[in-house]
Amino acid sequence: MELLFFYIFAGIAILAAIRVVTHKNILHAALFLILALFSVAAIYILLRAEFLAAVQILLYVGAIMALFVFTILLMNVVQAQFLRQFHGQFWLALALVGLLALEIGYVLFKDVQGNFPLIQETPPEVAAKAALDALARLLLTDYVLLFEVASILLLAAMIGAIVLARGEHRH
């Protein structure tokens, strides 16, 4: 049953991702991206990575996509210019799509044979290490220096973004 849901959510994610890059309306493309991100979060839940699913929903769907949608609405750019920009790359794109289809077919064929299971039960020792409390304990004990360096880098990036956004408009 889990395998069926895995394929359903993977299919939804793939179709939504295709609509993200092919839809003319930017706002609708952003909504398809939200659907794709929710589908990936559902796959994380099926793989018993609930923390990753929560981060996916809260961070990507909640924060970043809200920022994208508000930016699109505030800029009043809803209809994108649909320009034909292939420039003779149609056959290369078709060959790459065919190669990707062959790879997906190979993985699915191996999965049906049982040689390459896509979903496996998470071993208990891996699940214990992946738990949120274990992650927090590791970040605040063994890797506290790296954690602080990463937070300083993020702070520097935020300050740089603010300085760049302000530009030359100092009064």
C-alpha cells in the first residue's frame, strides 16, 4: 500500500513540476510549485522522515512560497511573455527526455523484479539518529562550533541582502 502512495505522490510531484515550467501564468506556476513541494513532503512522510516533511512544509511551502506569491502579486506580473526560445535545441531536449524515460523505466523494472526496492523499512539505529532530539543534541554539543559559524554566515548574508536592497537611496 505504501508503494502505491509513493507512486501517486511521485507522479503528482512530477506532473506539478512539469506544469511549473510550462505554465504561462506565473501565479499558477507558483501554485503548482506549492503542490509539488507538498507532494515531496508526503513522500518524506512515507519514508518515515517526519522532521524533513515538517521542515519542507514550514520552510519551503510556508515561508518561501508565500514570499514568491506576494512578490508576484506586488510586482503585478501575472502573465509571462511566452517566447519560443528553442533555437534548434528541440532534438537535444527530446533526446534528454528519452534518456530520462529510459532511466525511470529501468528503475521501475528493477523494482518490479525485487532487485532494487524503492521503499525500505528504516532501520531502528538510523531512525534513532535521525530523530529531532538526537539532531538537536548533536548540533549543540559535538558540532556547536560549526553551528555557530553557519549562523554567523547566515547573519552576514542577511546583512548583505539588506545593504544590497537599500542600494544608493541613503538620505
